[in-house]
Amino acid sequence: MNEEIKVDKTLDLKGLPCPMPILKTSRGIKEVEIGQVIEVLSTDPGSLADFPSWTRSSGNELLKTDQSGEVTKFYIKRLV
Amino acid sequence: MDQNTRNDLLQLFREKLNSAMTYYLETCTRCGICTEACHVYASMGQVKHISAYRHEIVRRIYKKYFKARGKVWPSVGEAKELNETALEELYESAYSCTGCRRCMVYCPFGIDTQMIMSIAKLLLIGAHSEPEILTLLADTSIEKGKSLDLFKESFMEGVKKLEKDVVKKWKMEAGETAIPMDVVGADLLFVALAGAHSIIPTAAVFNAAGEHWTLSFFEAVNFGAFVGDPTRTQLILDRILNEAKRLKVKEVCICECGTAFRVMKQLAADQPFKVSSITEVHARYIKSGRIKLDPSKLNGPVTYHDPCQIARNGGVFDEPRYILKHLTNDFREMSPEPKYNWCCGGGGGLVALGEDTLDFRMKSARVKADQIKTTGVTTLVTACENCHTQLNNLNDHYQLGVNVKFLTSMVADALMQ
Ligand code: SF4
Ligand code: SF4
């Protein structure tokens, strides 16, 4: 499904309520190099609003959001 | 610290000096009545956590820069220079105070330590020394307000997926929407926490009561208030105020989030709508017969933890007790007078800082754990997300053996169709 996006690290944040997905992602993204991509798995509907806003305010890039299943997947490229 | 930075910080200090603040800074007689009132001191016994000691750190800077005697002859007024060491002390004081205001109830002059700590927090923000994770969360919330179009569709799609769980709690007629959003002219705008656990039970209760409601696009929690930044606090609040005005609602109802309720109540006084907590709304539904609850759902003794920001600082004491009377016949008070209830130890952003503050949160809330144990209950109910997380952590740490529950979920689970 994501042949075009190479994932360098996956953060499984299923079941965590807001603001945990953002908190853990802002820490987790520091574990990859600038230019690399993390995949975040979340079941919190708030994440659908949080991630586009967090990537903008933190200066990273949201490459893609896949909400086809119960679990939403966010692909984020570290830029800062 | 260079002189320019110090001048900038003192300007921030000056902006905080309204008449109430000046009264608080000038009035403390060091009578010591507040000493045992702070759960942090009562649990850990360290002088630096006494309420009056906390504000003395701010007061000494006030004396040095804003009082004539301090300016001329610093040693007499115990005036203190604003430098890096002072900032470290301010940090320790401000971010170990949950803003519960229990000390204020004891102080004969009603000195508000939480308000004095707001100076400390503002200086720390000015010096970029605040907990940056709280600022990051606040900025994410502000950004959300600017970029609604960016996530509107996908968020609505995400919320749609929750509707089947709402209907499991309260059946609806075909064609009715279980979680309405963006409804112009709705009576009530519900501001949830963005998680499913906050939306599903409340939606079921609104539907059961036949409420004409709509769900906000924004989460209630105000990280700007946690970090102590008035500008960010207002920007986060504005998102909801603008939405409420756009939808022309008559009432804005805040979910189980203490800080969100207090901030909305205090800063949105002159709005064309009423502000309520979800607890007040549920009590109203029961009183007017719009919902009926089945008391047989709950077994064993029950107690209620008053979230400081909803009860002591928000004035909502009676409604949760009224609701619980309809859910149990074995309700036990935790404190003889609810206004003296101990803070859970998780407020002021400490819970949002997660694992980083866990050790301190557990040590500083020992008196809370003892208070819960003394009640001998099996169910501990509260109406605030922060308190709920902290009480769960205390339950594990002190092996209290209670079931920590949200009042809203209990109401939803006891609905009689
Ligand atoms: S009770 Fe009030 S006046 Fe007395 S020491 Fe505490 S803050 Fe100061
Ligand atoms: S507001 Fe609460 S935490 Fe802060 S000093 Fe007073 S009692 Fe302690």
C-alpha cells in the first residue's frame, strides 16, 4: 500500500488518548535522522486533527494519512 | 543573565501587577496557617513546597525591583536579584504547584498562590525556560485553530467511525445522526477531549436526553493554561469561542476537563452563550426527567474526587453528588467538607508531562492516596481527565484496589432506554 514511502521507524500508539500520540511522536521522531520517515499508528480520532497541526507547528512534513482501516497511519518526514 | 533580558522579564512582571496581585504580594504575614494545606508539603515535608515559601521567591524579586525600600537598600527588604539562580527557584516552585488553591481556602487573607505562581511561569516563558513540551502542545492546538480546513473532512470521517459505539449505548431511529458536527443553530456545543472515551459516552447521553447538540472540532484542554502563557491560553480559547459564535449555540458544554472548564468560565464571561460543565448538564437532565438512570449497575461503596478546577475553583460541588445519588446508595464523602478536598497531585500540567513527572506526582500525593484508602470504597469516581490519569497512577502505585471511573461513563452505562 505504501510502496512509494520508505519507513525508517514505526511508532505503535494504538489505544493512547490525546495528547499522548503527539507527545510520543515528538520524542520518537528525534530517533530518526533528518530526512527520514516515521510511520505512526493511532486509534485516537483526535490524531486526525492533531497530526496535520503538529507537523505544521513543529516544522516537519506530513507525507500521507491513511485512514482506510480502524487504525490510522501517519507518515511523517523529519525536517527539523 | 544580561541586562536586556532582565529588563524584558521585569516588564512581564510589571504587566502582572494588577491590584489583586499587589495585594497578594504585600499582604502575607507569614502566619504559617497555610503550611499543612499544600499536599506537596504534607506528603514530602520539604520547606520549599510550603505555599508561603513558594510566593516568597516571587515576592523577593518584587521587593527588589518594584518597592522603594528594596531598590535603595536591598538587604533589609530581603530583596533578591532576578538572575539564573532565581529562575531555577521559580521553576521549582511554579511547576511543583498544581494550582489547586487549597492553601487559599486556609489563608486568612485569601492569598492566591496559584496566581502568584503565574508570575513565575510568565518569567520562565519569557526566558524560554518553561517545560517545552507544554508549549509544543499549546502551539499544536493554536495551529489547529488556523488550519481547520486542513483536517475538517478527515476528522469528521474519523468521528463517524465512533457512531456505532454510541448507538450501542443508546439506540436511535434510522436517519438520526449519533454524533452531529458543524450544526448551525444547535442549542449546545459540546467540547470534548479528542479521544473516543470522551466522545462516545457523552454522545449517548445527549441523544438519550433529546438534546439538539453539535460536537466541536476542537479539544477542550488548554495547554496554554498549563504552561501559564496568557497569550496562548487566549488563542486556544478563541478557537472554541469563534466556533460557538459561528454556530450560534446557546450553551457551550465542557467535557470532563477541569482546566478547560475553569478557563472557559473565567475568560468567556461576556459571551452570548452560557458555559456549563458536563456534570451540570447531566444533573439538569436527571432533574427534569430527560434521562433516567438504573441504580443497579453499580455495586459496592463509592466516593467522588472533586477536581480542584471544577469544584474549589469552578464552584461545581452539588451536581456530581446529585448524579451519584441516582447511581448508588452507598456514597461516602472523601473529605468532610468538599472545599478542603486534597488535590490529586496531577494538575498544573504535571500529568501532561507524563513519565517525566511520575515519581514526583506519586510522592507528592501520598496524602491523597491515604484519603482514598480511609474511605474503604471500591469505586472512585471523578470528572476530569487529568485527575483520572493521576488517580489511576496512584491506584497502581499505592495499591489502593479501587476502580477509577469517569462520572460521564457511569451515567452513560446506567441509561435506561
Ligand atoms: S496563610 Fe496566608 S498570610 Fe499566612 S503564611 Fe500562608 S499565605 Fe501568608
Ligand atoms: S495551590 Fe495547591 S499545590 Fe500550589 S501551593 Fe497551594 S496547596 Fe500547594
